[in-house]
Amino acid sequence: MPLAVLPTVNASLNAASAALLLLGWICIRSGWIRPHLVCMLTACVLSVTFLVSYVIYHAQVGSVRFTGHGWIRPVYFSILVSHTVLAVVIVPLAARTLWLAFHRRFAEHRRLARVTLPVWLYVSVTGVVVYWMLYHW
């Protein structure tokens, strides 16, 4: 796979992860435990795949500069900073949430998932926004 397609692949992985997180949330709200499990585990696999692909790309290319000017610059950097900080936070948060579920500690899992889901969704969606602003703005 050519290196140039990795940003698009990464954005696609983030978008798919966000869609699965929402679908998994709908499933659990509907009492569909098995589909919820499948959605959340698949979202996790896609997020880990994204992380590996992201590291490979940036190890080869380095950082990519935002070329927008004017009012969009502070908007972009606000999104980027919040995305980056929460991307670091989500790793142990998601890992703990999954760990609690696998150990059948569902009350704790449910409480933590109420924090994990919106943070993970934000990171996934803003990942796509950052990609769009960097490569298509």
C-alpha cells in the first residue's frame, strides 16, 4: 500500500470506529448484548489498527503542517489540541472499560462507559475532522 493513502485509511478507520461505537450504544440501549459486544470489540480493533497505521505513517513522513490561514487556524488548533489530549486519555479509559466488561464487573463497566463512550466518539470524529482540514481544506 502506498504511504500516501494512509491518511485516508486512517480517517476511514476513525469514521468506522465512530459508527460502530454509536451502533454499539444503540444495541446496548436496546438490550442486545451480543451485538453490543461485537460492535465495541470491532471499534477497539479498528482504533488499534488506526494507531498502528498512524505511527507507521508519521514515522516515515513526520508531522504534516496545517496550511490554512485566518480564522480557521485557531479553530483547527483547538480541535487538534483537544483531540490529541483526549486521544491519550482514551487509551487507558477504553482499556479499563473493556477489562471491566470481560471480568463481568458490569456495574463498574456501565459507570465508566458513560465517560468512555463520549470521549472515544469525540476522538474518533475529530480525527476525521483533523484529516479533512489537513488534506482537503
